[in-house]
Amino acid sequence: MKKLFIKTYGCQMNVYDSARMAELLAPIGFCPSDTLDDADMVILNTCHIREKAAEKIYSELGRLRQQKEKRKLTIAVAGCVAQAEGAEIIARAPQVDIVVGPQSYHRLPEMIARIARSGGQALETEFPALEKFDALPNDASPGGVSAFLTVQEGCDKFCSFCVVPYTRGPEYSRTVAQIEAEAVRLVARGAKELTLLGQNVNAYRGEGPDGKTWSLADLLGRLANIDGLARLRYMTSHPRDMSDDLIAAHRDLAQLMPFLHLPAQSGSDSVLRAMNRGHSVAEYRRTIDRIRAARPDIALSSDFIVGFPGESDADFAATLALVRDVGFAQAYSFKYSRRPGTPAAAARKQIPDGVKEARLQELQTALGEQRAAFDTNSVGRVLEVLFEKAGRRAGQAIGRSPYLQAVHVENAAAHIGAIGRVHIDAVFPNSLKGRLVAEHEKAMRH
Ligand code: SF4
């Protein structure tokens, strides 16, 4: 067997893609390795979201060139930087053998055979998503207790700061049958929780078994019938696609966890317009109200960008007001940074970095306080925790609450893979600590 090392950058969709690439290459003699040191092939599965993403990959490729000068090493670049840079990588980095975009990686075996046969470099950056999912192997590897499953890819929304529509292509949904079959396989291999992934997952419109177009709510309802599947989640959603049936699913489906990541990006209408988000602040607030009416305990998460071109002090204050009014259980916040090729990168009114930094600090302080308040509210409550893995201490297990909080529990290792009732005792910056209810009750009796 040859050894394959995959370095994954970015989001959960890349984590999913990396696992699928490993499965794809197993039949042609590659087994996964945790280290580059003894690898015969390395795949950089790249992400284009962060600033200077492409330059960072070129630096990494420089380091890999030194390795390749010492030994035989096949180097592949996959993911969104591969898609965005394409032939530029081939030109700038002759040590690279393969450049493959996120919608073409099912062609990896054929590309490896091609370069073995005739040498040179291979490049595939088309968008044949349909073909990709048909070509991927069916024997999904164990995804663990909590597994990811891509149901939708690509984006038609064209937010003015984002490269995804260019790197992942147009919106595409897999069929219900394909997803259900993969879900059943994952559950048979031990998954108790599935997170359905998509760049715009709630824009899911896949062909159902009746030949009609099914929504994400229809799909979730179908998957909820799988025996042994205890929990369902989905991400990432767009506010415009929070349809009535999806909101109702949060009320009606016991398996659908009370957690929703719904990026707001800004609390100012003029910034949202400049971002081409396609919704107003009032619409976002109304959507949150509808969701909370359906599922009052839902934990909300969001993304925010500060310092978007043209963002005034008043615009930023409106973002802080939105945060204050909604109350988020957690959120991600970033300073705006230019992505080459996107409309916002060419905008004239770029915000100085010092201003962006100050706004980010203020926003993160507010979000941090909300997170701490949400977590502190859990103390004294009993939450159902799905135990996923062993902790650092002997007997300790780590799991997730319904609200996606990490929970550490002593003497719970025997429960890994199962859901336990946990009394929450304490809060740490990034996790909760609790005891199994039986232990808590025993301690109370003494
Ligand atoms: S909806 Fe999301 S993926 Fe699509 S362009 Fe906007 S930020 Fe990017």
C-alpha cells in the first residue's frame, strides 16, 4: 500500500470531501497516513475563505518542493484554491502533479493513472457535480458517532464578498435516494447524529423518490425515520431560504436539534445591500421571531463581517444592536478582507485596518458575553449529551448537548456512542462540565 496524507483546510465540507477522497483512492492502493513524513502522495484540500489563502498555499507548496527533491512524492492541490487558481498553480508550482477542483475530485484515480502513464501535470476544474456524486464509492468510511453528509453544493447568491459561487459553482442538490442511502450506511457504521452540509443547505431542492422536488424539510422528515438515528443538524443556511416548512420542522421533528447557524453578516441595511445579501435587517429579525415561535429554546449562531467597505460607525452600531436584541448562543466574526475577483474587493471605500480591528474587538466582546450567558444558563440543568469520544483524563468522555455545546463528563467513557442525561455543573470558556444524572443524584444523597 502507498501512503496518502491529506491536509484539510477550512470548513466541514472540506472535511467531508477529504474523507471521500481517501475512500476514492483506497481501491487503487492508498491508505491514509497521519503524517507527511512517510507519505507517497499529499493532497492539500484548500479553502479560499481566509485572507491571502492562495499565497499561503504557495508557501506550503514551497516546503513540499523541498520534500520532493529528497524523495518520490506526488503532490495534489484540491479544494477552493485549486478551483480559483487553476492553471496558475500549474504555472507557478511545477512540483505540483495534480490540480483538482471541489467538483472534480472523483476524477483523482484517473488523473493519478494519467500522470503515472505519461508524466506531466493534470488539471481538472470543471463543475460536473452530478457526475461527481454518482462516481463516488458507496462504502462510506466510518464517520464516527457524529457524521457529516453533503446534501447540497454551490451557491447562486453571489454575496459581493464571497468566492464560493466561483469556486464551488452553481447550487446543486443530490437526490433524496442518494442521501438516504448514504445516511443509512453511516448509521449502520455507528453514526447517531448526522449533520447535513451545504454551502446553502436550506436552498436544498433535490429530486424525491416520487420524482417531485423535495425541500430540506422534506429531506429531514425522511431521514428522521432511519432507525438508530437520534439527531439531525444542518448547516450553513441563508436567511432567505428559511421557509415555513423548515421552521415547522424545528417544531415537529424530535430528531432535529434546537440549534441553527443563520449568518446575519451585518445589522445595517445599507451594508446588507452592498453585500448583496438579498434580505433586510427587519426580515432577518422576523425570521428569528418565527423560528423562536416554533422552537422557543433554539440556540442561534451567526457569522458577522465587520469593516465591510463603506461601513460607517452607525452601520456598525446597528450590528451591535442586532446582536443585543437577538442574543446568540455562539457566533463567528471576522474583519472584512478582500477576495480577489469579488465585487467588494474593488469597492473604493475600504475601511482602515485599525478601525476594523477596534470594531471586531467590540463585537467579539459582546458575542463572548452572550455566549457565556447562554452557557451559564445551562448550569443546574439536565441536558442530553451524545458522547462522541474519550477525553484527556481516564474515564472522561466528551459529547455535545442538543445546543452543540461541548460537554466534559467524568466516568462516562462507557457511554461513548450513546446519549446520556447529564447534570451540568460548571462552565468553561469553550465547554461545559457535568455529571451523569445517576452520579449527580448519588452525590446529592450523601
Ligand atoms: S450565500 Fe454564502 S456561499 Fe453564497 S455567496 Fe453568500 S456567503 Fe458565499
